[in-house]
Amino acid sequence: MTEARSAAYAGADQGAARLYRILGLLPSATTAIHPAMAGAAAGLDPAATTAALDVLVARGLLNHDDGGHRFASLPARRHAAALAESTDTPATRARAIRRALDWLLTEATAASRRIDPTRRTVDPPVSFPPAHRLSLFTTTQARAFLTDRGPHLTTTLTLATTHHRAAVPYLVHACWPYYLRAGDHKVTVAHHTKALSTDTALPPLVRRELLGARATALRARHLFPAALEDAHEALALARRDQDQVGIAQHQHDIGATLHEADAFDLANTYLARAYQGRAALGRHRDAAITLLTQGVVNLDLGLHADAVKRLRTAEEVLAAHGDHYNAARARAWQGRAAALAGDHDRATALLAGAMVTFRTEGGRLWQARVLAWQAEIATAREHVGRAAGLYRQSADLYQGYSLTDYDQVTDALNSLTVVAP
């Protein structure tokens, strides 16, 4: 096969041959090759990139189907990389990789800002601004882009650590919407730790945002002391910088973590400060997220009427601001409140509506949580078979992502009384 590939490569024109070598250097090259990333790495315009890819397909060096262009196998990708190693200088190879990483960093930042315009970011360090940009005009397009690139982040960050170390923190920060919905909090913590440990001087805002994001992932893994440590460090830095937006944000993070750790009274103290700060700053979407969390705390405290009121208001404000994901979270919690009150019909309707959004927008762990709540309703109605099926679906989603939740769901499944036919 190597001889056949070498013969096919020798018959390609200079431009296609060069692109082939570059593709061997790019991250995740054994999966679908993004033509815009390939073009950016090679410094080609879209038409020239398409023409070169077509030549490589015609020569049998790449496959092409509905999923895009790709190498046929890992050995094929290694063949291209070996040719780059023997043909191109180290500086030429490094420049191609840097161009590809700058393209990814630019587009990921744009996608993140499109998905959440209120989230604060700092312009990333880009030496080779892409000449031809993607058309990420909608949140759906932006989310699809991050979802496409997200599974390859570990490979990309490893490459960036060698060739563009300054990009690592910004790329991790930009990909937060993907991390949040993918639900792999262990990987999220690892990537944010890599970003925070870089020897590159970070703007204070970027460092605080990374700390807050890692705190959220640590909280999701039930590592509350570590989450509180990150959130308090971020709060201290925000106070040092007299950044009122950051202060309110990290007060919210601390309150949410204290709630998860069952310190309800102290959680409400921090959340009240966060809500007041966000409302005073006119950050109504952020204030609604804090209101959502306050509603959940009050639900846990047994303050049902107040909890539902806050959750309804939060859903309305979040929906009005186009934040459908968090609006669905508020709706799901209302469903939970209805189930706890014994109103199973209303609970079923609310949870079903929230699930539609989580399946559309992404949110693996929220889908798992809703399925578990639906299973509890089925159990209360003595629909044991349906409850078992829902618990199994929930456990499948939790497995490998949240051990604590997986254990709870499987315990509930195992405790079901199986009714003999």
C-alpha cells in the first residue's frame, strides 16, 4: 500500500501534493477533514482548496463521501506526515500547523460569541488571521461547528502546546459551550487545568473565566472543596480588579457550589448578592440564571411556591433573551417541582418539553437527569416496566460521565419491584 500511495502522490500536481503533506500534520486528520482548515493551513483560497482536494480524491489519496474528505486509514495519514517530514523544512511545517491552529482559534472564538453573546472573552493571539471565514450566522451553525471539532480537542491542545502554546487558554475558553453540553467533566477539568498551567502570561479576565469554568466542572463532579477554591480565587481576583461583573459571576459560582454541597443558607447568601449585582448591572440574562439557582435551593428547602415562582420568571427571561438551553433547565426544574407535589400530568408535560430542547441544543447530563425524573414519575404510577426502561437510558448517558449519578440511577433501577407477568 505504501508503494501505491507513493506512486499516486508522485503523479499529483505540486499544489495538491503540498496540501496532502500538510493534511498529514493537522490534528485529527484520520477523521473528516475540514476544507476551510486545510485551506487556511496551506494558505489557499476556497476554490484552490477544493481543486486540490479533488485531485487527491482522484489519485486515491483521500476518500470522499457525504461526511467529507478523509484519509482511508491511520497509515495513510502517517504516509502524508512522513512525506512532510522528509520534504518540508521544520519552519514550513510549523507555519502550516500555526495557520491551522489560528484558523481554529478564530472560528471557535466566533462560535462561542455567537452562542453566548453576553459571555466575556478577550481577543485571542492570532498571527495568521484566516482570509476566508466560515458563515457562523446562527447559534445552530456555531454549535454545530464546536460539536464537529470538540471530540478532537485533546489532540488539538497537545499540538498547540508544542506549536502555539499561547493559544491553549483561549481555545479552551472559546470551547466552553461544547464542554458544557458534552458533559465530560473529567476532560473539561483536565483541559482547563492545562490552560491555567501555561507559562504564558494571561490577561486577568481570561484567568478568572477559566477558573470559574473549572469550578463549574469540578462542582459537576461533586468535588466541592476544589470547586470552591477555584471560585474563591476567581472572586478575589475580580475584587482586586474592581470588576463588578466578575464579582457577581463568581458569587453565583460559589452559591451554586454551596447549594450542591447542601450548605443551603450560605448558598442563598451568595446567590442573593450575585442576583443583586447582576440586576444592578442590567445583566438580566445572568440575573435570571441566578434566579433559577435560587429557585432550586428553595425547592430543596421545601419552599415550593417561592421556588416555582422564581423558576417560572427565570424561564420567561431566559427565553426572551434567546437562551433556550437554560430556559429548558428552568422548565425541567418546574417539572421536578410538580412531580414532588404529586402533579404528575403537569410534571410529565414540563419534562417532555425540556427534553426536546436538550436533545436539540445538546446536554447529555441534563437528558440523563430528566430521564431519571421521568422514571420516578413512572414508578409512582406503578408503571414498573416503563420506569426500568427510563432508568436504563439515564444510566447509559451517565456511564463514564458522572459516577455518582450513575450509581444513584442504577441503585434506583435495582430497587424496582419487578411485577411477575
